[in-house]
Amino acid sequence: MVDAITILCKYAMVALMIFYTIGAFWALRYRNVDDMYGCYCLLNVITFFFHAVGFAVIILHERDWEFVAFYGVQVVFMAAYLLTYRRLYRKANLALLNHMMMFLAIGFIMLTRLYPNTASKQLIMVGLAAIITLVVPQMFAKVKAARMWGAVTGIVGLLLLCVVLLIGRVTGGAKLSIDLKFIAVQPSEFVKISFILLLAVLFRERHDVKRILFAGAITLAHVGVLVLSKDLGAAIIYAAAFLMILFVVTRKPVTLLIGLAGGAAAAVVAYRLFSHVRVRFQAWADPWEDFLGKGNQVGNSLFGMATGGWFGQGLYHGKPTSIPLVESDFIFAGICEEMGGIIGICIILMCMACMLMFIHVAADLYLPFYKLTGIGLATVYGVQVLLNIGGVIKFIPSTGVTLPLISYGGSSIFSTFILFGIMQELYIKQQNEVERVGKSRAQYAVPKRYQEERTAGRERTQEIRKETEIQTRP
């Protein structure tokens, strides 16, 4: 009986995810909050149904009332966060707000099925991140403060990366975090946001050769420290963000070509310098050569996704725990194995919908500082998703980055909440600009009664001209 219900729930989750993905792209049509409200309500309903179906399977298999309580706490949190955010920021982008909840719901379901204790820690970190980052849109609304402190935060961020290089804890062959005994913090997750603000400050007024060289030197300093720390995933994200912002300000495609060529050369150098890079490359090139050794992670990931097929094996019917770091770097493989490849594709499309929404918001903004900030954050988000999923499906070598809001990791959760908070404030500014333009046009518009008088006058003038032509004809 439990197996039959699991199979039914598996297909129900696939159907709900398909409908949600269609709704996510449908929401891109709307630029106004009020127009988006109906789509937002539908996405809300699908999110909570998907979450409920997933936990119904978990509760049936675990047969423990603690999981019922755990599910209830999650529902209360998501509902409270949605209501609070809507009350604090009435012009916030409703689609982005609900996408966050859907990503969190997917992560909660998968983490609870894998490691319940890890899921409990994730919920605590998500709750803290949600409460603390509620003020991010209000803080970023102070444009002068953001411009003034952009350089300061950039310098502090670079110093934090240097601290990680000196005393950072080694994980997977790279220095990624600072161990504070009670918690480990990964500064590169937060510094990438301060780095974007710094670039936006530098390019907000001019982009001559001197400014480009200066920004390039700052980028090289950040990327260089990350490379020395062997955090190559973060280094790629920072470099990609710089190239995209530079392309936007210069509008010269050659900058992207030069950046790609430089990235290829840097990859060759990293392969020759760092042994763990060679291990990851060899595991990517042929994971079957040393399946029980360096190819174990990628090989088990591919096996899991292959056995899952389009619809997945169903929760608790697969073996995702055989994949090393499945709760963080390789959670996408676990999702595809038990929830199905269709849901995996839908997750990719949802991430694309978020990135497109970021770009739409940035493109509609007038001030260069806000525009460049939006473009930079969109690039950071998109490249991180590409690196994570690309490494899991063997499209590129694994770089050790997380899948935003789905993978386990406190620093990743906090930084992603901050990123979405800034994008919400940019969307609110874009809405305010649209309203100002509308009011300005209305202020200088010709009143209706004058329009009618003007039209009548033109018609009378044409009649007089016709009468004059008739009278003057020979």
C-alpha cells in the first residue's frame, strides 16, 4: 500500500512541477505587481501542494509524528514569510518571492528524505536568514549609502578572502571557510555580493580605459586570492560577473571573447598547478577508469540519474546516499534519481525564469548603478546554477558550488537570501520609476475638453479650406 501511494505521489509531484514551471514563465509577461497577483496565487497553491505531497510520502515511510511536526513548522514558516514580506514590501516581485519558497520546499523534501538532522539544521539556518535579511531591501534603498559603502565593502571583502587563504579550513582540497567552532562561515559567498556592488560603483559614471584597468586589477586581486585558496568555483563566478558587467558598459562583444580565452588559459594553468583540479578533471573525463576512487562521485551521480529516468524511482526507492556530498554539491542528482528527470529539467527552467526576471528588472532601470548591480547579481546566480548542475550531469568538471536555496549550506542560504532581497528592492525601484513616468505624462497631458475643442477646430479649418477651394475654382 505504501509503495502504491509513493508511486501515485511521484506522478503527482511531476505534474505539479510542470504546472509550476509553466506558471513561472507565464509570470514573466507581467511587469506590474497587481497584474501578477493571480499568477502568484496559483504558484502559491502549487508550491504548498507539492510540499504536502512530498512530506506525505516521507511521513508514510518514517511513521514518526516528529516528521508531521517538522512539516507543520515548515508550512508555518513559509506562510508567515510570504505574508510578512507582502506586508512590508507591497511592490515586491511576487513571482520571485514564491520561487524562493518552491526552491526551499524542494530542498526540505530531499534533505529530510536523505538526512533528517541535516534538514533540521537547514530549517534553522533558513529561518535565521529569512528574519535577518528582511531588512535588506530597506537597507539597499539608501542609494547614497550603497554607493559610498560599495568601495568599503569591496575592500573588506578582499581582506576576508585573504583571511581564508591564511587560516581557512580545508574542504575537498580547497580553503573555503573560517571555522568559528560553533559554525563555519564561507566568506566567498558574501564577498561576491560586495564585489558586484564595488564594480557597479566603479562603472556607474564612466568606463574609460583607466577605469576598466582599475576594475580589472581589483577583479584580478579577488580571483587571484580565490585561486590561491583553490576555490576555483567561486573564482569562475567572480570573473564571469566582471566580464558581463564590462560587456554591458562597453557593449563590445570582443570583451567576452577575450574573457573566454583568458578563462581557458587560466584553466590550463590551474590544471598544471593544482592536483585536486587534475583529479576532478580526470573524474569528469572518464569516471569509470577509477570508479571506486576519484570517479566515485560523478559515476554514482550518473548511475542515479540514469536509474531515475523521466519520472524517478520515487522517494525512498532509490539510493541517493551512495553519492558523496549528495546533500550539498550533488543534491540535483538525488532529486533526479528519486523525483525524476522531468523535475530536474523543471528546476533548470525555474532557475532560468529567475535569471530572466533579474535581467528584465535590471534592463528597465534608469540609473547605471542599479542596472549594473542587477546584471551582476543575475550573472552570479546564473553561473552558480550552471556550475552546480553542469558538474552533476558531467557537462563540465565539478567545481564544488551549491545549488542556491536547495543544497545544504548556511553561507549559501544567507547569501542567496541577500541576493534575492537586493533584486526585490531593484524591482520596487523599477515599479516606482514606471509610476513616476506615468504621473509625469499625466501632468503634462492635454485635458480631454481641450482635446475635443482642438479636434473640432481642426475639422472646422478643413471645412473652410474646402469651401475656399470650391469658390476659387475657375
